[in-house]
Amino acid sequence: MSTFMHSWPRPPHALPHARLNEPPNGARVCVAGLVLVRQRPGTANGVIFLTLEDETGISNIIVWRKVHERFRRAVVSGRCLRVTGKLQRESGVVQIIAEVIEDISPMLDELARPPADNALESERAGC
């Protein structure tokens, strides 16, 4: 295989959404992002569609019934998810067929905290 074929981050490392055009169709990838949309159409036979966003773009995620049952809590309540699954391209549409779904919402709380160095400096300054 060429070097190009190995140039994207592999699971468990998350691939930025803007780079989803790099892996070949069917590759196993991992993406992470904020949950923008959860859809469970009545006509979809238990399939859930998620839309995740990171700083580079959005990803469409398909969650089959069995995967939803296994990762229900993350799918239903996660604000930020990491999804590992199979990349699928059809008619110019890119989506990921979810295999593993992790709720990484607690990481959002870390973003609001000042770095340890800044906290020490603030403490010394009497803030």
C-alpha cells in the first residue's frame, strides 16, 4: 500500500471531519464531535441518524438498532461523542456506520477550566 493510504489517523485516534475524503470506502475510522442532531424517523426501522460537528466540519453517523441497544446511554444523552465505524461513500455522501460509540462529554468540562499554570498564576496574583 502507498504511504497515502496510511496517512490518516487510525482508531482510537479521531480523524478530523474535513479529512474523511482520505480513507478508502470501507475503511475503519474514528471521529469525534458535538452532537448537533439525533434523528429516529418512524420509517427507519429503529435506525438512528446522528450528526456530529468538530472544528473542521460535520459527520453523518448511522446507528443500527443493535449498536444503539449496546450504547444507548451515550446515543441518547451524550453531548460529545467519539464514534468508531466503517466509512461509507455513496453518491457523494460520506457517512460512518457506527460500531462503537463513546460519550466523551466530560472532556467538554475540561475546556472550560483554565490550564493549571494559569490557575497558579491567578492564585499568586490574588484573583
